[in-house]
Amino acid sequence: MNNSAIGKSWDEVRAELFTPQELKEMESRVKLMHAIADARKNKGLSQRELEKISGVSQPVIARMEKGDNAKIDTIMKILIALGGELSVTF
């Protein structure tokens, strides 16, 4: 859908701003962060409670859940604390 105020749809703008690889990376990051946030909430844990069982500080957890980049070791600490595991598919 075109926005007459700017003349282009968001999909068109995204395609101009980002490469297909960058778009796929962003999509994967968002899926992972949503999965972590959903798992935490489904277990009835606050970010502070997750901090206690994972060793990852609450502010880092909050930034991660908002989509900021996180180191793989940080992600792994949280996944393990939530009873999850990392799976890679091709």
C-alpha cells in the first residue's frame, strides 16, 4: 500500500534501505527475541527473576527483548535458564 504522503510503501523503502541478507538477519533476530520474551512470560518470570536464575542483568534482558543485539553467550545463558536450547536449520 502506498502512502501518498511519502509516495512509497514500507516494503519498497525497506528494499531500498536494506539488502535481502540484512532483512533476513533482522527477521531472525526479532523471532529469537520474541521467543525468549514469550518463554519468560509463559513461565511467569519477571525480568528480575530471570536475572537471578540466568546471571544476565535485568537491563541486558530488557534491551534484548526490545531487539538490541546480544552476544551468543548471553543468549545461551538465558535459553538454558528458561529450559530451552538453540536449534539451527538450513
